[in-house]
Amino acid sequence: MLQKKSIDFQTGRHTTVIGTTRFGKTEGVKRTLKKSNRACMFFNTQHVDMRGWTRADYDTDDQMLVDALRSGEQINYLPARQYRNEEMQAITDILFKAGEEEAFEMYFVVDEAHIFKGPGLSAIEEIATMGLAKGLDGIFITQRPQLLSKTVWSQSTYFVFYKTNNQKESYFTDY
């Protein structure tokens, strides 16, 4: 019988979580973070059920969002599918601006990190390259690592592997 184990995320480091769809990546991350006492922004592209987390979306007041994170809340951010790239950029801008005033200590989770393009991809790469200086530890979840930005790969210190399906997804052979 398989055991469900928590993932040990290290603070001050980025993590990439990789595996086939329906094998528990998102649930494993969610379960682990729920047990932590650290603020978290979960950019929930799949709109996975996150009971016990504070819900937010584009209409949430920026300052209320920042204050909630500073007080240690865990935020379930639900982007509109058609605007997820723009919303990722807006959230990153809000957090980086707030981080200039006072650094955060939080996890920033990006579910389905491989789907972002344009401004969303730029925002994810900004988290990967400059987030740690603002107190943002990135956790990037993907089922398509070959589509994940090389910047995210190179900036991640830890990799958590779930089940994968094919040889081509022996990811490191391409990098």
C-alpha cells in the first residue's frame, strides 16, 4: 500500500515538483503547506478545492492581500483562465512592491507552471530569479517539465518527483 508522505520544503530555496497528472502533486504540496505555519500564496490554476485557505481572486483588494500574507495566512488565489498570465504578473508586481518595503517570508506556489506564456512566464521567471531576495520561496508544480522555463529549472534547488510516464520525461537529459 502506498503511503502519503509530506514533502519537506526548505525555506530560502525554490522547489520544482514534477509528475504525471492525477498522481498527487498538487495534493501533496497542499497537504504539506497546510501543516506549515508559514504564509503561502497558492496560484491555483486548476481551482482545486482548498478548504481552510483564504480565497482570493482579481477583485481582492491588493492591500488586504498583502496584509493577510504578512499575518501568516494561506491564500488560495483563483485566477480567471483567460487572464491567468496577466493575473500572475499583477500578483507578482504587488508582492515585489510590498517586498521592497518589508520582505515577506512565504511560499509562492505556481500550479501547472508550464502553461504560462508572455507576462505570466516573465513573472514566474522573476520569482525564480529575484523572489528569494523578497522572501518568496517558489514552488513550481508541473506535469510537463519539458515545457517548463529553463530559468525555473536553473533556479530550483530541490526537485520532487512523482510518477512519470515516458523516457523523454527523464527531464535532466535535455538540460
